[in-house]
Amino acid sequence: MDSVQFRSNPAGDAPRHPFPFEDTTMQLPTTTLFRPVGPAELALVEASGWRRFPLRLPHQPIFYPVCNATYAIEIASEWNAIHDGGGYVLRFDVRTEHLARYPKQIVGSRHHEEHWIPADELGAFNDAIVGPIELLHAFHARTLASAS
């Protein structure tokens, strides 16, 4: 009789099945999105193990990931870096099937594309993220010196 070795999962608890179909989430179609954030939101994403976005505050009814890096860079460098002291662009993949619930919105120029996720649906949206959230770019506040 041949023996089968089971691989342990990273957490070290119950053994995982040895066959390749053990993780089907990586086989589902995904869409890459981007999220410009300030230092506070970046710290909360990092605290989640780079797996989830923080729940929205009461005055933030919408979570809006953007559809392209160009738009995310604009927001992070021209808004977050100046108003929050730092701007960061995060990249992540979400299951395309789940994202289809939220139509793409154009909010300015053609490349200003984003999805509007209601705050009360952010938990389910986080559950649809596949793999880690990645830090792609960092922008720091610019200091302006006045000439006298």
C-alpha cells in the first residue's frame, strides 16, 4: 500500500488535500483593480495581512476601487500625498463574477473609471479578493518653500 503525504496549510492546523483541485479560487476569473489610499488606510490593510480593506466610516457610504493604475496614481499623488501626508496605490484581484454586481462608473475623463461598492457590501467584496493586496506605488507630501 502506498502512503500519501498531506501538506499542512500555512496556519499549521488541519492537513490539506494532496490533489491539485484543492484551491479552486485561483482558477476563477479575476479582474485587477487599484485603490489609492492614505497612510491610515494603508496601515489598516497591512494589519489585515494584506487581505482586506477596512470597513467604511459612517460618512463614507461608498468604497470605490478604480479600474486602472493611471487613475489611482493621479489620486494618490495629487490628493492623498498632499492632504494625507502620503499617497499609496494598491493593486488587487477580485473575482470577476462578484465585481459584475457593480457597474463601471465614469467620473470624469475616460480613464476615470471606478466601481461603487456600498459600504454595507464591503465585507462580501473583501471575501471576493483573490490573493494578497499589493503596494504598487508610494508618494510623499511635497513641501513648498516660498521665495522671499
